[in-house]
Amino acid sequence: MAPAIDLRSDTVTRPTPAMRAAMAEAPVGDDQYGEDPTTNALQQRCAALLGKEDALWLPSGTMANQVALRVLARPGDEVVTSRESHAGWHETGGAAANSGVQLVEVGRGGVFTTEDFLAAIKPHGLPVFAPTTLVQIENTHNRGGGVVFPQAEVERICAAARERGMASYLDGARLWNAAVASGRSEAELAAPFDLVGVAFSKGLGAPGGSLLAGSRAHIAVAHRQRRMLGGAMRQNGIFAAAALHGIDHHRSRLADDHRNARAFAQALAASPAVQLDLATVQTNIVVFRLAPGAPDAATLVAQARAEGVLLNAFAARTVRAVTHLDVSAGQVVQAATILRRLLEG
Ligand SMILES: *Cc1c(COP(=O)(O)O)cnc(C)c1O
């Protein structure tokens, strides 16, 4: 059988030979002494790309999100975020366990309005309420189907937060995709926020690593929190070199992933067994529902696997497919054809 067409996630990519060569040749040192030249270069490069004073490498996007909560909020605080946010759904309760905050999800389809945000802020002045101190936006939004958060609304929400003395955090694990899809730079997308997190292990194809960028003062606190959570590394240049290679060589090609996701989604949306709003397919993620009468998600995922197509069951009747560096335009069309045969008999 041909190798599987793996659409489970953009994290399944393997480093290319050129990325492995960059990793093998990377100058390294002890990053806990600030002596890893490749990590230092990556942090400087990303601070500039994201338009912030300083930046810090972290082992994963989950740790970046946890550290951001510990920098910007206190235990008992309330954090407003999008419905089905990564922070609430995919970090095994980390926001509560590691940072002691409670998340309040607002809006619809991964985005929310300034009015949604303002309505969720608890009143001040009465000691029964949790203080709402942070707003967190996910761009692009994973469970929302990879949608890009409208930037004008981002600006209004962050301005409203600032006026009220609240902090703002951008979970930009897939900010690179948002930049390519919107035609805005990463720095422009990150500008309204106090802190921004980005991932190297998704569309950029690196084997691991994320990064936080923000003011020098915030990054200094993040440094300590990373160490406290056990995420401080030593000869980290091997990972940083992969990230630099991804930024240089895999960033503009994200447009290919977006085109492939669109082609896959269009082929599926034509099936009566599939419920899919093509307006949500803006980047490299396709989230679709199975119509009444069609098999459920677990059944479709198992049947597709037997045919060499790997997908994720996101809910009982919801499936996610993600395009990336290791799937071609031809493969996504093939995958859609196989899925339609399975669904329509
Ligand atoms: C993947 C992802 C993360 C976490 O990244 P890991 O490296 O898997 O821990 C955080 N936020 C979003 C939106 C993600 O998609």
C-alpha cells in the first residue's frame, strides 16, 4: 500500500534533509548561561519579526501558553477567550492546574466581538467576583477550522482591554498561517498584544519548539516561569536551527497548504454526507460535520485509515483534516475522493 496521506495535523511533518543538515551544523552552547548562539539568533530574529522588544524559546506551544498565563494573570483571575480555545480544550486543564486561572469562553466559531468581550468582564467593586484581568485570542483558530481573527476586531478588543487595565495575549501557534492568509505581517497581527506566542512545530515543519515575544520586562518573568515549569534547555541550538530553517524556507510555502486545504474542502463540501461551511476554510485546517445518515466520526476515521488516509475525530460527528509540508496537491484530491467513496457508498 502507498504511504499514508496523513491529514491528522501539521505537527506530523518530519524535518527535511536540509533542515536536518542545518540542525547538525548549528553552533551551540549552554542556553541557561545565555550562550547558545543559534537560540540567541532565533530569539532576536523573532522579536524583530513579531515587532516586540524581546523573545524566549520554549519547548512547546502548550508551555508557551502556560507561561503567558503565569506572566499576565494571577491565581483566581479570570481569562476571557474564544469558544473551544486551545487553552480550554487541548491543554488537559493546564490553565487551572499550572496558573490557577479560570477561562471564560465567548463568541462563536473561534472569534468574538468587543461586545462579547465586554459582556464577559465581571463587575469591579464587589468582592464576590473573580477579577477579569486578561483577554486571550487564538489566531488562527484551531477548532474554529483555521479561521483568521478579523484584525480590526482584534484592535478594538485589545484597546478595550488596555483601557480597563487588562492584559492581552495572542496564542499565535499558527500566526504564520494567519499572516500568509491575511496579507498582514506577523508584527502587524501581534502589535495590539502584550505577549504573543508562535509555534515552529506546525506549518514551519520543525520537530519542536515555540516562542513568546513581548516587552523586556515580560520576557524576563517568562524566563523564570519557563525554568520553574522545567522547560529550560541546554544546547538548544539544534532546535533553534530547525526553527530558523523553517522561517527561511517554509513560511511563504504555507500558501500551498492553504490552496490544498481549499481544494480538499471544495471536493468534500460537494458531498451530501458532509456539512462544511467553506467560509471557514481560510488556512490549512478543514473542520467538517457528518450529515445525519452518514457514518459517525470514529467510523469514518477508522475506515479512512484502512484506505491510507489519516484524520482526527474532533467530536462525535466532527472531523478535522490539516494540510502541511508532507502532503501534496495530488494527495489531498486523492484523500477527498476516498472519503467521498466511504461516505456515499
Ligand atoms: C498546537 C497548538 C498549541 C500547542 O502547541 P504544542 O506544541 O502542541 O504544545 C497552542 N495553541 C494552538 C492554537 C495550537 O494549535
